[in-house]
Amino acid sequence: MKKIILAASIIGIFGTSFVHSTEAITNPTPKKTICIDAGHQKKQNLQTEPIAPGSKVKKAKVTSGTRGVATKKYEYELNLEVALQLQKALEKKNFHVVMTRTKHDVNLSNIDRATICNNAKSALTIRIHADGSTNKNTQGLSLLYPSGTYTKSINKTSETIAKTLLTETIRITKAKKGYGDGLVPRSDLTGFNWSKTPVVLVEMGFMSNATEDKRLSTKSYQQSIVNGLVNGIVKSVH
Ligand SMILES: [Zn+2]
């Protein structure tokens, strides 16, 4: 009762200016949405799906990913570890975050994942992966971005964001750049070709290299990857 009387008297004293400030509070600037896709899942699904809308080329719905040579950790586990930390860090920066998965036991094809992010109308979709190579010496972090004809409307924005994210993650992690300059255009990825939102994929490092594999599983290194990605996202998405 006391509260009601107090509120009524405040409205009485401040009149219209109080009403204006209330409107400002109830209509905040909408948060930007970031969609995070932790790559792969516990069980691969080798049924196929078209790699792009209308394409006759088909690929597996979702493959098993790679596995750490030293840690024996599966890529889908590492991807989700980092994805969940990235979610927390982005929420602290006031982004709205949509996750395609928060557990391992799911059945989500690459089209399904792109669709979740499309429906979320994300300002950026970020796909979290780790690499594998038959050459155990290969190391490095890289950023992939869409480049094909199916993704014309998002190619340029995605490339620009990929460059910023690469710069920021390399600066903080001190990782080598994978594949030469660390930037890889791709026109053959289902997860890119079905995307209607700007999209990038981070290959955090090679789990086929024992040193990098072990480093990727340390909390401090994961945090440095996350910090680099957050810096890049803050710079890219306004
Ligand atoms: Zn992967």
C-alpha cells in the first residue's frame, strides 16, 4: 500500500517527464542476435541433403568431425565447450544469443542448423569447428566465409567479418594462421549455402597436431579464442 501511494505521488510531482522516462525504459534498443552453431554432434547422420537450395549436389546431413590425437576428445565435444563459453561472453556484452545445440545428443543436419539461425534473424551466424589433417605437423586457426553464387547477398559482409575475427583471434591467441593467410572462401558448404544471414566458420586449430590439440583443451586457451571472437564480433556487429 505504501508503495502505491509513493508511486502515485512521484507521478504527481514529475508529471509528463516521468511518463517519458518510463517509455524509454520499456522500449530499449533491440539486442542484436548472434547465432552460434557448435559443429557436429554425438552421432553422425550420413543421409544426404542438397548443398544449396535447388542444387543436385548432395552431401551428408552431418558428419562425425575429427578427434584429438593426444586428448582423444571428439571435435563435437570441443566445439560445444567453446560455444557455451562464447554464448556467456556475448550475453555479457548484451547480445541476444541463439544456440543451434547445447547438448551432444541431437540430430541436426547442416540445413537444420542454418534454418535455426535464419529464423532467429541473426546479425551474424558463427559456426564453431576444429580441423584435422593427415599431416600431423599442420597447425593453425582459420576463418571460413561463403563465396558461392547461392550466397551473393551475404558474401561481402561475411568476408569482412571473417577478416576482423581472424585479426582479433590471432592477436590474442598468438596462433599460427591456417591455410596460408588464415582466410578460406568456400562455395561448397551446406551450412553456408542455406544461410540467409552473414555467416563465418572458425576452425580453431588442428586436433591432428598433438601440441595444438592439447592447447585447444585448456581453459585458458579456449578463453583466449572466445575473447578474440567477442572482440571481433563487437567490432563487426553494431
Ligand atoms: Zn568440423
